Amino acid sequence: MGGTIVNAWNKSRSKGLITATVAPYNKSEELVESKTGNQYIKMIASVEFRKTGNKQLLPVLMNLKTKVIVIRELAMVITPNGSGHTSSGKKVTGYFGTMIKK
């Protein structure tokens, strides 16, 4: 079984460093379709809060067309869209942060 594995990180003053690894699992073969026709694949997210040492395994859905992953329990989103720079100046792409609903 092939699939996409996503690694993401977010650093904030209040929460510290948050890392996430999203990968397929045995239920990832099942597709979920929304009322609007979007297709999603079931995946599992391993989220670690480095400041507190708290780790969570959470079920998530990834939109097959946009590759956007929503982590509802944390009100966070991982998306390949976005760009920025690390504190050392390295260019990065993607976004892992607070979900902003438009």
C-alpha cells in the first residue's frame, strides 16, 4: 500500500514547538465523500507538544485534490500552500497552524 506521509511543525511562544506526522493506516483505503463532492482519505496524525511532552494520535482526513489535512481536535490545519522563512533564514513551503475559516 503506497501513500503520502506528511511531516509538519509549528512553533509559537505560548505552545512551544508542535510536530506532526500524518500517515496512512489500515483504514486509509476507504474514501469519504462530502456533500459537495470533495473526496477525502482517512489518515492518522501523531502530534507531539515538545514543551509539555504530550503526544496524541488523532484520526484526520486529507482532501485528495488540495492535499489539505484538518486536525479538528486541535483546530489546526496542514496545507502545502504557503511560504515563509525559519528563524535561521531557510525558505520553507506549506502551513501548519490555526484553522482560519473564510
